[in-house]
Amino acid sequence: MKNSWTKTKFYMLMSVLAIFLAGCGKENLSALQPAGEIGKQQFFLIILSISIMLLVVGTVAITFTIAVLKSRRSKVGEEFVPKQVAGNHKLEVIWTTIPIILLIILAIPTVWITFKQADVEDMVTEDGVANKDSVIVNVTAYQYWWEFEYEHEGVVTSQDLVVPTDEKVFFNLKGADVKHSFWIPSAGGKLDTNVDGINSFYLVFDDDKAENADRLFYGKCAELCGPSHALMDFKVNALPREEFDQWLADMKEFEEEGKTADSSDAKEGQEIFNNSCMGCHSVTPTNPGAAGPNLTNFGDRELIAGVLEHNEENLIDWIKDPESIKPDNKMTGAYQLNDDEIEKVAAYLMELKVDKNSGDVEKMKKAIEAEDNDEGGDN
């Protein structure tokens, strides 16, 4: 008997811990610690729906407890027969009306917030063209990586998304192969990326929250898309607007100057890369739609393949056997390199870094404005 009670207490303790630990999360990865306008609105709906649920569950539990305590045989006797209330119109109206009222309380803010978050009118002008005053990112989901193209600047990168804080960032989402789902838990809810159409929405990243999270949020694929679905992660660097503009200008400068390897191994690796890898990967921030991720700023990224710590040893392991890390990826079997060549290619890729503060922000903005004026003239 004693052992049975001990086991019962243990299971009760584990159940309580599971309930409380389920609510734990990090600022850069938890929907329960919202980091922007959309996340906060959706968190409000979570709290509202849970509150209504707890109200209903609590009311039922209290009513049931009172009924049990008041109707015990020892208290009312063996011959007691409860009052029959079947067909009581007053009670039927009450327990029909209350759920309707609760549903209305939940439905009104849900519908209002849903339509508000789907409003992307600011993304285009009255003429139906992309608004140059808005930050627009075209997101393409592949098995099992992400490509990000900045609409106005023509900058293309992958795996690491860079966004400005305290303003709307618009996303055009599409899938290149199968259905995926774009999700940054701290910033807002998920939206599917379909192969046969484009879904658009916006997110806002709070600067104070971004600073608390070391400017780094985590993004995921939230749609089962294959064996490596759980490994289809990306990172979000949320920067103040000035730093974001500077990053874009640096990427544009990299596009013009390119990158020449420094060390002897890296130089040999660059040649090997050009002969074996250039067909799928690009090392300049242009040309969206490549077969493999854009590697322009690979040396600056947070992770390798979205899941490995960013160091040369892990990069070598990834190039040697990508299938063991991300099953069913498109890189497996696409090239034939020996160990020495792989090490040299890894040395080259680790040198692919964009020089900070190398770009001219004003020059970039004037180029975008001039391009918009040319397009306007053509129209």
C-alpha cells in the first residue's frame, strides 16, 4: 500500500511539473513571449481563449462538486429522489445562451485581429506596384532551406533573415517544391508557403524585445514537408533601421566587388568551388531561384545547414555527408570531392564574410529611387 501511494505521489508531481514546464520558453523562440505587434495580438487571443475555457471548466467543476456534496446518501437519505428539471425552458435558455455569449466574446476580437493582420495594403501603391517605402521580403521555401530576396534592393540571401525593428516587414511567401509553413514564433503566427500561389502578410519586431534576445530570433517550418522537416530552421537578425540599411548597403557593395580568398587553402577551395558547386550555389547577393542556398555571407551566419554550430569542423562534416545530418536533402550525391578538396572548400566558405560598413547607404537609396523613376517612366 505504501509503495502504491509513493508511486501515485510521483506521478502527480510529474504531471504538475509537465503542466508548468510546458509554459517555459525563450524570448527568441516562444509564442508565449511575444516580440512584436502581431505576436502580442495573438498572445491576447491565446489568453482570452484560455480564460474562457478556465471559466467554463471552473464553473462546471464547482457545480459538480456542490451537487455531489449536497446529494450524498448519508445526508439526504436512501429514499431521496432529485428534482427532475427536464423540459425546464428557463434552464435550457440559460445554458444555450451562455455558450453563445462566450463564443461571441471570443469571435469578435479573433475576426478583427485576423483581418487586421491580413491587411497588406501598405505593401503596394495605388498603382499596384511595390511601395518603395516598405520593407518587402520575398520568401521561397525549399526542402529544407529558405531563400530571402529583398524586393527593392535586389539582395538575395538564405537561412539568415535580416529585418528592421519597430516597423512593418512584409513577406511574400511561396514554396518551390512542396507545401511549407513560415513561422517565427516570437514575432507571430505561421503562414503556409504554397507552390501554386503567393501568401502575403506582415510582422513587426519590437526593438526592446530584440535587444533582450541578443537581436536573434528563431524561425521554423511548421508544415510536415519531408524527413528533415524538423531541421528546416532559419535565424532572424532584428536590427535597428540604420543598422539594417547599412547591412543592405554592405551586401550591395559585396555584389559589386565580389570576394577573393585570402589564404592559400581558401584560394584553392575557391577554384574547386567554382568548378564543382557554382552550378547550385551563388556567392553574390543576386539571382534568386538557385538550386541551392545563396552563400554570399556564409562566414557571418549563425549556424551551418540551419542546425549545426558554425565552425569549420562542422562544415567539413556537412559537406562530407549531408545525408547523415539532413536526410533527403538535395545536396546528397550532387558532387564528388575527396577529403582534401572538402577541407579547402570549407576554408573558402568560412572566408565568405561581408565587410561591415563597407557600403554607401545613400548611394543605395539613390539607386533604388532612380530605378523606381525609370520604371515609372516606362509605365
